[in-house]
Amino acid sequence: MDPPFSWGLPEQDGRAKYLWFKVWQTHQELETMNLKDIDSDIEIVPNGVANGKNDLNKQNNYSNRRRNVLKIIDRKPPPDYGGCPWRQVRFPYQRGVMGLHQEIEHFYHYMSPTEAENQLRAEVVARIEKIIVSKWNEAKVEVFGSYRTGLYLPTSDIDLVVIGKWTNLPLRTLEQEFLEKDVAAENSIKVLDKASVPIVKLTDKQTDIKVDISFNMSNGVKSAELIKTYMDKFPVLPKLVYVLKQFLLERDLNEVFTGGISSYSLILMCISFLQLHPRQESVRDNSANLGVLLIEFFELYGRKFNYINTGIKIRDGGKYINKEEMQKDMVDGHRPSMLCIEDPLQPSNDIGRSSYGVLQVKKAFEYAYTILANVVHPLSMYSDCQKASILGRIIRVRDKIVQQRLRVENCMRKAELIIQQQIYQQRPSRSSSTGSTTSSADDSVSSEGSDILSRDNSPNVTRRGSDHRYTPQRHHNSQRSPNNSGGSREPPWRNGSNRSSRFRNSQNNSQSNHSHSKHSSGGGVYNQTKRKK
């Protein structure tokens, strides 16, 4: 199953692809072109004469305009990130499944949340929590879902649950409170009071991050903690989940109300797959080949799994059970759904009950298995991962996602730089502990020396005349010795910023020239590297 937006594969390159691409591009340009102005310049006269003059000039004008349209069509699109920003240019990718394994590792490290993204989401949660607590003092706001487990994509929403005591859920009251506080735009707030789990959906006005708020659903927090325990048991679980979530996201199969499956159902399917895997030692000690595991997952749920009669259970070590046995434990006479997954916290609940389009998910998994199994075959002429991405055949990262992450990095970096500058400027001047006064000349010299010392030791201030463009640098903890206190204070955002620097390093390696130009125009105005004076 192809995603809504598609891309060409290496074996599809050729004259036919170029021809059909030009036909499609011409069709798109003609649909958006205004033909009224062109038609108004051409008058249809039987004898070819209009107002005593030949209409040859008007026909020439039409031909010139047509040539201008063709020039627009022939114009090459602006350079992009290639859809595979996780790839590293100088990394020696191997052939077949080994190259696929290396790409999955790089994809996981690239898509993992950075410190800036975590901080940005924490600020959104703090703003919403402040509004809720100010309205109901006894209410308690908890985070659950992918944000609590850390398995969220840059486009994922934030799941919040409000614990409190109400006779009727204050859905409309909370909606009105958000509108008064100007937290979200009016058209972005939606109250789903008829759903099985009533929620309030909104989009944060400052960051465009989507937030889902539910009430008194304590199982969400417990489910997130349960997933964390399985992440400790199976170190390969987060890496598979990231690839699969991106795979479903591109095909609009990651939401239940659109016919897809929820991220919780996907994670439980991955846990069941790893629990029943024949090579338990490799999946538990992080030595398994991720490429092989991904292909086996697609094969299991795309071809082999019996959705009609079989249900999934992860309790007690995990097993497959017959749906007739599961129906005995169901409440209210519910029948097991097509994708029947037993809730590990509430066995009578079917997690996949609302996933009415699970057969589309099965079709997508089968498609991915066919693509990957063919390309990693030893006799395949496209198995060389060094020449073309293997993982990029089934998933891509859009340019706007890459640019959004770069903007977040730049904005958070600017904020930290401003804070650091304020701290350095507010540092007290040197004075004697006895409180004796000194001459004004000594004070001016002391303050000037302090400012010079701060500017020289601070990595946040650029010298006059130097390059003001932000240049991403690699930061490793091993490069700074604990004993090297050196006179300059370590900026707080560098503490534990491996993921943030890893995201920028991967972006530089994948598209060094284009990413540098984007970064330069995007905002960083401070140079982190400077010589000591």
C-alpha cells in the first residue's frame, strides 16, 4: 500500500518515469494557471481580421505566454533533504539486511526527541496545568502516552489526564477556560463528548503542538509505566516502534478514528512479537539484527497472522489465544474485534475494538514486507545500501518536519543564550569582604575587567567582525575533562545534550551544504566556537 505522498524508487528511474513526471507536472501547472487573461486576448473572427488588423500579434502574445508557462514547468524544484535525513554521508553502509540494520539505528537516533523538544513540550504541559489547577484547586494533571514513555515523533500529540471529583465532566467549562486564557485558537478546540472516552482536543497557540485532555482515566498512566518495563526487557523495542510509527503516520493509519490503529495497540503488537520470538537471547540483550526483526514483523502481521480467529495476549509471558475464549471474559456481551488485543491492565477490555480499518494496516504491512524482502536479497542489484537507502523505500521524513525541528533547536538555543547573557551581566562586581570603599577608578577597572573576562570565557558571544552564522558543532562529554573548570562556566543546555547534538550532527552529515544554508538563514546568530583572547 503506497502512502498518500509517494516517491520514486531507484529501479523506476528512466525515460518513462521522466515523461510521466513531466505530464503530471504540466497538468498541475495548467490547473493553477489563470486562463481567463489569455483567452481575453484572443478574439475569434471568421476571416482572421479584427478591427481591420490581423490578429497575428495577439497570437504571438499567446505563444510567448505559453513559452513562459513551459519555462515554469521546466524549472527544477528547490533542493530538499532527500527524505532520508537520518543517513550519514561518509558512513560505510553495508549490503542487504546489515545496511538496513544500520539505517534503523541511525533513524532511531535521529528521530529521538532532543533536549529542546522535551523542554518545549514541558512548557506546554506547564501552561495547561496552571490553567486547570487555577480553576480546580484539587485537580491533578498527569502525563501519559508517548510523551511519558519517550516514544513520540516530532508530530505526536501530548496526552494529559485530569484527575478530580466531578458529578458531570467539565468538558465545556474547560473549553471556555482555554478560550479566555488564549491558550489555543478558537477553531482548534474540539470537545468529543460522545466518544467512548470523552476528551478535549486543542492545538497550543504558541507551539502548534496538539494536546488531548481526558478525565479520570488512571489506566493511561499505568499503561505508560507498563510499557517502560517492557522497554527495559527488550532494548530493541523502541527502535522498532519508531520505524513502525513513522510507517503508519505516512499512510494515515496511525489514528483510530481514521481507520488505523493506536500507538498503544502497535506497541502491544511489537511486545507480543518479541515475547514469542524464537531467538530470545538476541532480542533481550540488544544483539539482534534490526533489519531482520523489521522484516519478520511485517511478515507476521502482513501475511501469517490469523486476524479472524486469533487474539493477542501479553500477560504471563505472552501467547496467542482463541477469540472464543476471550469472549468469555468480555463484559456487556462484546464480541472480539478483528484486531483483538487483550488489555494487560483490564483483561475484559479489547484494545483494538475501535480499529475498524485493520485490514488496511495488514495490507500496508504486507506491502512493506514485499518491498524489503526483495531488495535485501543477495542477488538483488539494489541491495547496496551505500548507493541508495533501503529503509527509505518504505518511510520518508518530510522536509517540513526537518525544518520544524531546526526551528525548535534555534529558538530554544536563542532563549538559553539570552538567559546566559543576563546571568553574566548581573554578576556582582568584585569588592572587599570588609565593606571598605575603593576609588572610582578601581571600580571602573574592576567592572571592565569582569565584563571582559565574561565575554572572553562565554561561548555565547560572538566577536565583532566574525561570522554571525550558527555553525552546528559536535559536543561530546569526553571532550571536556571534569578538572577543566577553566574560568568559563558550562552552559546548562550542554548538560545531557547528546540527543540534541546528535540530531544536528545527523542533519549536517545528510545534507551538509543545504542544511548549512537553511541553518544560516533560519536564525542562529551566535557563533559557538571562538578563540580565547
